Amino acid sequence: MNDRGVVTAKEGGHYNPPARTGNNTPSRTEPSAASRNNVFHPKELPPVQHPAPPNTGNTRTDQKYQQQQEKLVQRQNQERQNLQQKQEQEHQRLAQQKASDSRTQQVEQRHQQQTQQLQQKHEQQQQQIQQKQAPKSSTHK
């Protein structure tokens, strides 16, 4: 259909995104730049990163922070699954309605935007929790 990886939904079939090759493979070192550009659906995103375990020197605090991080990862994975399921239902509706290529492309563009917004939200949440859990530096003289 075009060179951006948009594929039309097939009648009665399950949507299978195009294979990821070469330069559109997400980078582990820079997920926001590499993976955001060519990702159309949540299942194409790299796995949610588990931050390094906190090490504050206080076992209780470390356990509390670890639980907060795990809870965030679980919630983010659930949000990804929910969005993926919603998008797959839209693919099925498109197939049943025998939607035109232009309609399918519009839906795919919206899916890409939804996925990118979700990824940005999750990155911000990870940054916020890491900032909250960062050791407080003492600036007293």
C-alpha cells in the first residue's frame, strides 16, 4: 500500500503487521526516537523496561520502591493489552465492513498515534517514579 508499513485488513482474517526489518527495529538505547516512529500497535513496542532495583541503603524503603515500580510496570502492561485489544477489534470491524484502503489507512494512522501517545505517557511515568525515588542529595554547607 505504501512504504510506511500500512497494510489493509483482510476479510475475516486476523491482522498481522508487516515484518520489522533493518532500520525500523526499535533501539534499546533510545526507545523514544527509534521505536516511536514506525510503531503502529502496542504489541510492536519493546517490552516495558524494569528499572534497576532501588538501593537507598534502607531495606524497607528499597522494598517499597520496588513494589511501586512493579505496580507501575503491571499497570502499563495492562494498558498496552487494553489498547491492543481495542485496536484488534477495530481491525476485525474493518474486515467485516470491507473497508476501503483510505479508511483502513486512516484507522492505522490513528492506531499509530494512540500507540505513540501511550508510549510517551509510560515513559513520563517511568521518569517521574525514578525522580521521586532518586536519592536526595544534600546541598547543606
